[in-house]
Amino acid sequence: MNALVLHESSRGIDTFTVESSLLRKRILFFNEEVTAASANQLIEYLLYLDAEDPGKEITLFISSPGGEISAGLAVYHVIQMIKSPVRTIVAGSACSMGAILFLSGKRREMIEGCTVMIHDPLLHSTAGMKRALELDKEAKRLMEMRSELAGIIAERTGKSLDEVLEKTREDCWLDVKEAMEFGLATGICNELPM
């Protein structure tokens, strides 16, 4: 459902969707699984806003169960490259790749009662039989992804790679206070952008 908003101006009454109204205020929402399609749409919005007013902050609300690593990393790296600083806010749960999207922000805040979950990457393999060399190749790629994601978490939190690898061995759920203590969050969201 995309609700409509009425706006009165000197030209009369204009009708906008809530999404387009928030987009004009540089506010984005990512509340779905990280897929190639959802990541590409988010990248389009980020590039559009960056081109419209380079250097002006963009706010990205996140509530995501995670998803595809390559798609999430594409968003993460685009956010690092654009001129506009991005403020990320967890509004719900930011899990797995959702947590990596959260870490992309310059300012990383959480709304009270929300959670972040970090863990080692999972192997999503097609069903069927595999040869030993195929399994070995997949295992090596999984370990490379593990190192890359742990490196991002270590860089953004200031923790050592060993600390991150230990913390992510299993699903690690953190509330606002715990996320701040670990360095995932830089603060509590006390003021919404408007």
C-alpha cells in the first residue's frame, strides 16, 4: 500500500505518494530481504539523492532479515563511495546482511527495542549431489566471504578481527546497549529526520 499525501502550494493542491514525499526529504526505507533487485533499487535511490545534493545527509531506515552477500556488499560499497553521508537507523531488526547495511552508515543509530544480529555467512547450496572438489571450492569461497564480512565489522566497530570472528561464530543478537558497547551502533535514535 502506497498512501497518498496532499500538499497545498501556490499552484493548488498536489498529490504525492508517501514514498516520494519522504524521498524529497532524503529519507529511505529498506525493509525487505537483500536481493539483487532490492539492492539495485536502493542503489538507484542513493545515487539519485547523491546527484541531487552531493554532501547532504541521507537517512536510511533498515529492518531486514538479511539475504544475498554480493547484493548487500554492492550497497555497502556504493554508500562508501557517494559524497553524501548516510545515517542508518535500525527500525526493527537488522540481521546478517541487514547488519552490514547498517554498518555502512557514518552515523549508525538504533531505535529503542530494536536489535542487530551478526553471524558467519551461510552457504545456500542447490540440492543434489556434489563432487569433493566442488564442495572444497564452495568451502573456500565461504571462508573468503567470512573474512571479508568480519573485516568490515572489525573496521567499522574498532574491534580486532579475532574478536569479530569469535563473536560471529554463532548468531549474535544485540540490543541497543549491547550494539553500542560492541561498536556496531554509534548512538540511540532520539530524533527523527524531518
